[in-house]
Amino acid sequence: MIYVCEICGWEYDEAKGLPEEGIRPGTKWEDLPDKFYCYLCGATKEQFSAAGTAADLEHL
């Protein structure tokens, strides 16, 4: 599943994780710490929306 920041559009892809920040590929959104934030604009976790999977988004 991909989650998109509602402020700036940055995407967190569960399949890819965020290895440069110590978040392993496959880390589910609900398993991220509550203090997780957007690495571009600083938006909180609550300011993200589920956007679907990478396969879903390819068909848009």
C-alpha cells in the first residue's frame, strides 16, 4: 500500500520502506511509529491518505 502526504504529495510505499531512515522494506503503515512524519514537509502521520498499491496507481 502507498500512503500520500496530503500537504506535499510525498509517498510512503510499504513495499519499499524507507531504508535510509532505518525503515525496512515491507514495513506496514500501522507499524510505523506515531511520531513518523513526512520527510519533505514535516506533516504528521495523520496527514497521509492511503492511495492504493503501486499496481493500482499504474492504471491511473
